[in-house]
Amino acid sequence: MQRESPFSIPQAFDINAPTISGQDRACRGSRAGRKILRSAGDTPATTTAFSLVELLVVISIIIVLAGLILSTMGYVRKKGARARAETDIAAISAACESYKADNGIYPRDPTANTATDALNARTMFDPVTTDAPLYKAASLVLYRALSGDRNLDRIVNASDQNFKIDGTTLSPPLTQLPQVYFTFKPNQLSRTDQTQTPVEFIRDPFGNSYGYSTAYQYDIDQGINPTHGYNPTFDLLSTDGGTTTNDVAGWIKNW
């Protein structure tokens, strides 16, 4: 039996086949490598860039998300402003009760049927334009009465003893400084800059004047069935940034 030589040549190997030199191998390898590289990197723009449709989809999503964020922020701001208005109205109403306890009446324009008596919350909805003069005038009567700052310079001193709560001259003057029932913060007044005088009105969180009215009480004083205002005491309200009759349902008020 003939043993197979450990150095036998496999049958698949053709000893007569032409040999490939190292240079040929390098060239072929180089060509193969170039082919592979071309295949992998062929038309890079089509494999990495976004199409126009994809860009439009992304932009649309961003716009929708931005809209949702802005609407949410607007809702949060509005809710916060309403909460501050409710707090203001409760605190100012309490100060009005203290004023009445000392003076026998709620803050009210000394001249009948002007300012606080004339502002009718049932028919006057616009603190920005149409009804702004009355809103501001009534607001200042309330401010002078509660703050003690009767000349609207933001401080209480001896000069305030010379004025009524409607700003007219008081004769004889008070013998002592006006009582302070409520200390207003800068953001509760217009102008909000404390260095600017005079105070223009008591400012609600929406930037408008608070409404303050004693119109109901005026009707009672006239001996008629009240058709103005809502409360026999006083009306205190914020129009929630609204200016029309359609906005009344959203008012923040003390009735």
C-alpha cells in the first residue's frame, strides 16, 4: 500500500497554471478596492441628504409643536393673571371694609353721581377706550381712599392732608395724615415705574384699570329701584382684558 506523501499537490491545484506575481496581486487588489470604494460611496447625495418631502414634513412638525407650546404658554399666563386678579379683588375688598368701619361709608366720590356713582358695570364694558375716563376716575377715588396718597405722588405726607379722595382741595385740611388701608405694589398701579408720577389708575394684571362703582348705592340714595350696578355695597371688577359685552361672562368680580 502506497502512503500519501505529506508533500503531495492537491488535485485542484494546476501546477501548470500561470503564476501571479506580487505586482499583479497588488494591482488587482487595488482595482478591487477601488471598485468596493466606488460601490460603497456611489452617489453620496442620494444616501445621506433629506428629500424635499422629508424636509417639509419636519418643518410641519416643528410648526405644530411651536404652536402647541405657544398656546400652552398663553393659557398659563392667562390663568396666572386671573388668579392674581382674584387675589387683588379679595384684598382690596377687605381694605374697603376696613375703610367703612372707620368712616361709615365705602370709598365713594364726594360729589354725587360722578366717578364711582357714574360708572355702571351693567353697561360700561370697555376700560381701554370708550369707558376709560370713568374707569380711571373711579379707580383713583378708590386709590386715594385706601392708600392715603391723595395727591398721587406715591407717598403719604403732610401735603396729602389738603385733599379729598376725589383730589379736590379740602378746607380745612386734615389734622393728621390720611389713614393707610392698603399698600399698593408697583405692578398694581399705572404707571408701574415708581419714579413716575402721578399715579394714573389701579392696574389689573391685564394692564387695564380695575372697575370700582357705587352706582347701585346712588340709586338707593335717590329712592329708586336700583337699575345700575350689582352690589348695594360696591362693585369691584376686572374685565379680564375684555372690552365688550361679550366678555362679561369672563369678568373677575366681587358679585
